[in-house]
Amino acid sequence: MAIIITNDCINCGACEPECPNTAIYENGVTWTWSKGTKLTQVEMEDGTVVAGDLPNEPINPDYFYIVPMKCTECKGFHEEPQCAAVCPVDCCVPDPDYVESEEELLAKKAWLHAE
């Protein structure tokens, strides 16, 4: 499953540089598929294709957030999610809304980085 940042976040920013997929963004900041990945375009669930560098609305205006579609729990990079490892207030936790197997997370990593 993806990791989520809870509202206990103190906005310290320790997690952001640790993410190998660039899935973590500062509160209120737009995100893109292409930042930190090799994606130039993405086919959405409805079949539309969007440019990878197209800005997407921030997921959270109040504290750092993780884009669940870019989060792989650091599978294929590290033994554990690095955001959780460095978080001083333990607010990086598994997101029950995005449950994925290890195989799915590794496939997502390969897709994000065009392996």
C-alpha cells in the first residue's frame, strides 16, 4: 500500500528529499507525474492521456503530502519507506485506501522509471 502523511505532520520537510519517486510534495504545491520519474505522459483510468509535466492540484493545502499513485513504499530502492524512517513525529503511515502487493509496487516502480 502507499504511505500517507497524517495531520500530525509538523511540516519539517525531512521526508521530501528521501523519496526516490518524488512522490512527496510540500503543502499547497502542485505535483507532476514527470518530476523524479521518466514519465512523459500518463494514460488515465478513463483512457485520456495527459502530459507528464502537467501540474496537478495539491492533495493537501495544510501539510506535506504523498501522491499515492507515485508511492512504491520505496520497494526496489530501500528495505523500508524512507519517509517513515526519517519522520520525527511518525506521521508517515500505511494508507489503507491504497493497498498494493509487493509485486504491484515493484511494477509501479518499473513503470515510473521506465525500466
